[in-house]
Amino acid sequence: MLKASRVCRRLLAGAAACPAHGAAVLPPWRRYVATSASAAQSAAAAASESPKAALVIIGDEVLAGSITDTNTPWLAKLLHSRGVDLIRVTYIPDSRETIKEAVLDSRRRVGPGGVVFTSGGIGPTHDDVTYEAIAEAMGVTLQLHEPTVARMRESYAARGMELNEARLRMATLPTPAEVLFTEGLWVPLVNVGGVYILPGIPRLFQSMVAAHQERFTGVAFSEQQLYTHTGESFLAKELTAVAAKHPKVAIGSYPNTAADADNTYKVKLAFTARDVDALAAAVADVRAALGDIFIDYTPPAATGK
């Protein structure tokens, strides 16, 4: 458990004041959640049906094209499979001010019931400033987290490596915060007011999110696909009308760019909704509007076409 040294427990719980410390000054993330109790309750109820998430990818090397971001598509697929709407992905440099702005903006967009993931910038070097930036953004301090230090010491000792001052930066975490650990890894998953701070290394990012994925759950999506040899331009008018009639259903049109398109299908229509009845109604209306143009096609499991 985290030690909140010199921070009043009543302050951490959001009390208006503490007899020993006077009036409590809530950090920005607590003030944000507490601005309107009734509004927050309404938003939380809505979020329980369709929670929102945002991802902030941090790193000069990503923006320079030196490395390819694989965490975004992986996280998008995981969250979609768990009924969570990933509504925004932001790519930013290793800049303290930019990180602060991006994290707070993302929190506003996902709302009180949503979550924000960050990827990158928590290493031992001078340009790893994510912990510092998020601590400032959320109005909390940075403190050495002894359980993380213990796990680091064990891991580094097993590899014959020294636990030096630079490496201890990776155990200096925003405090107070929830600190989660993943089996087999010393790297902490830090949660500050719904902001989950993760490393950018795909193996670590994906292992850590997967280990705690039960936290990120909403109402499941239902999906259905239709396939046709008719080109998109011949479908556009009818699809636009059906989409307007069924706002609860996302209808996507995707041309097949594979070399064997003539032998498989030309366009895939993808229908996605949380409401099964709404989904079925939208599919039925598209079939009725476009007539007998759809073919029987089962995509190969390996490619997911």
C-alpha cells in the first residue's frame, strides 16, 4: 500500500477540511470529479453502459517515425472486445507541458467514468518526463515507491545489475495513486484518477493492460457483416439513408483491396451496435434498400478479411 507521507488521510478522501491541517485543497483531478455531484452521477450512469477511453502516445521517436506504434491497434481491439469506446488517440512529444495538456484534455473528453492510458516516457533518462508531467497535471507529488523499489532490486540483482539513481527514477511515482503489479514484471501500472501510466515498449504495455483488463468493461458490441461485388459508389445513397435512420448502429463500408478481390468480394459492409435489435433492423433495412446484391462469403479466420 502506498504511504501518503505528510498528506492527510481525510484530504485524500476528499474531505472539505481537516482539523489538523485546515482547509483541504483538492488536486485538480478531484476538483474535476466533484464539480457537480448530480452531473457526475448522471455521467457515471451513462458511462456504465458505454465507458469511454483515450490513449496518449508519448515519444519524440514515434513522431519522427523512428519506431512504429503497435500499442494503439492492440489496445483498440482489446477495448472494443470489452465494450469500451476508444474515442481519441493523441501523439505527442516528450514535453512536460504537452503531456499535461494532453492528459487533462483526454480526461475531459472521456468524462468521470472514463479512463485515459498513456504510453511511453517512464524510463531512466532525462527525456522521460511522463511521471513528473502527470503528477503536476493531477496536482499530486512524486515519491519513491518502496514496493516498486523492492521488485526492481530483485529483478536487477538477478541480472547482476546495479540499482542506481537513474533507475530509481522509474520507481519515483505520482503519489497518492493506485499502484498495480503484473506477475513476472517489476514495472508498476500507476493509476492516478483514472489515468493509467504505462511504458511504451509493446511487450510491457500489452502484458500490463491484459493482466488488468477486467477493470475496463462495458456493454458488449454485436456485429454483422454483408459482402457484395457491387462498388461503393452504387451503395452510398441507400447506406446514407439507413445510417440516418439507425443512429445507434455504426455502419462501415470497406472496399477489398486484396489481389483476389474479383474472386471473393468487392465491398464489405460492417454493422456494429450494442443494441441487438437495432443492429438487426439496420441490416434488414440495408438488405431491403439494396436488393439481391449480397453474396455468401466467409472470411478466412487467419486474415479476418
